[in-house]
Amino acid sequence: MNVAILGGAGFIGSHLVDRYLRDGHRVVAVDNLCTGALANLADAFAYETFSFFEADVSGGIPVDGPLDLILHFASPASPVDYARLAVETLAVNSRGTQAACDLAEARQARLVFASTSEVYGDPLVHPQAETYWGNVNSVGPRACYDEAKRFGEALITTRLRFGSLDARIARIFNTYGPRMGFADGRVIPNLLTQALTDQPLTVYGSGRQTRSFIYVDDLVEGIVRLAAHDLLRGTVVNLGRPDEFTILEAARLVARVAGVPLVTERRPLPQDDPARRCPDITLARKLLGWEPRVDLRDGLERTIAWWRERPELTSAS
């Protein structure tokens, strides 16, 4: 199979590159490296079946030859990154998604779009199922990401109605693991970086707001199953771990796993920060036979082990 992974040098994208290469496929990764890194593809470059193009998919996708599958993961995804790259985030999820749809139709390839739990906004329904329409502030500071992903979903589902596109949408919940950006502003990277550099752990607001956290290997398995299923054209599916942790509970666990005392620093809650976030994965279980396997403690231990092998990250923190 010939696979194109847009955003292939990013955190999740690079793990997908590795998975498809290990499974024996030919893989081309496209990334403009605004948030991704070639270091994430160090293992991939050892394969003769791998190639890389540095390009912004918002301006077109420079991939020749036959394609069977396109994975569109080319977007800033952390609050820090999409705040500084707000216009670029809007572009890659609109023009970039249009380009991905065009390429998929032209090559008769299947398309998987990486959406996000952020399309649910600050949810009024809990847990969040795919049928929930969301509660999103379209003019707030997070809108460049939240609404960009909502538009990407709308573009794809409209193209499905009026064309030959074969696409499906993954709504991805908080993902963590090796290769994540340690200063990217999300809960687990922030807490781990602070714990491993002897800083107080930042807790916003009361700390009683909740999140669910899925280890990257579990997410990749869900994506691969969603992409491989022949009967899921137009399907939208949540991929996340249905365990709910308060931010304070997450901070306590990070401190315990890192072997440091729990010292917290309280800060005001950011605007539009969701009060609760937890996926309903009934659909993923039914359609994909998929269930996350790695619990938070185990995933944190694996992530910390990776981080500790990279002293350059410690010195840069």
C-alpha cells in the first residue's frame, strides 16, 4: 500500500509513519516543519520505502505516483503553537484539507482527517459522543484551532455528499507520549517538564476541571483500524481513553511517577478552557473493535523514560 502522511514529522504523524513502515507499506511524509522535526523521522529514514517532502500542504501537496491512503495530520495542535501560528492553523485545516480532498479524489485514495475533541468546545454534554454538536466560541482565542477543525469536518462531509471522496474523521482526545513537544502548553507536557526540572506544577483554576489522556500507541492503533475498514466512508469516530482525571489528580500522578514532591503553583483559568472532557468511545468499540490498553501511569513511565534519554531537552527546558 502507498501511504501519504501530511504532518508526518509531527508528534502523532511520525508515529504513524513508523507504524506503516513497520507494517510493510511505502510511506511518503509531507511537513513544513513549523512544529514537526526531522529528528522524529530518524528511524523512518533507514527504510528504502520512505520519502520526505518539506512543504506546506496549504499551498498544495507535492506527491507523485499512486496513493492508496492519505492521513491529514498537518496542523499545529497545541495551544502554544496555534496561538503563534493562528492564521497558518486556519489555512492548513481549510486550504490544506481542500488539497487533501482533491488529491484523494484524483488518486482514488482513502482519506483520514485528524480532527479533535476541541470541536466539542466547553461541552454541555458529558461524556462527549459523536452526535454532540459542541459548545464552541467562534471568536475566542482558541477559535483558530477549534473552528478550523470544525470547518475541516464540514468541508470533508460536504465533499462526501457531492463527490466520490472516501473519507473518515477521527476526533482525537488528549494524546501524550514520546516525541511530544515538552513546552507545547498541554497538560501532560507541562506537568512532566516541570516535574523533571524541579519546578512547581502549574494548576489552572481550581484544578477540578477534567481531561482524558490517551497514550500515542493506542491512538495509532485506532487510526490504523479506522483507515483500514472498508465500510466506514463518512464515519466520524472518537479516539480517546474514557478515563476522567481532574488536573489535580494528573499532577499528583505525574509527581509520583517522576519521584518528586508535589508542589503546585496556581494560575487563573484560561478563557474558554473546557470544564470537563471525556470521550464516549462506544462507536469505536463497536466499529473498530478498539480499546485503549495503556493506563496513564504506565504511559507516563514510558514517556518519562524517553525524556530522560534526551539530555538536550532537559537543558532546553
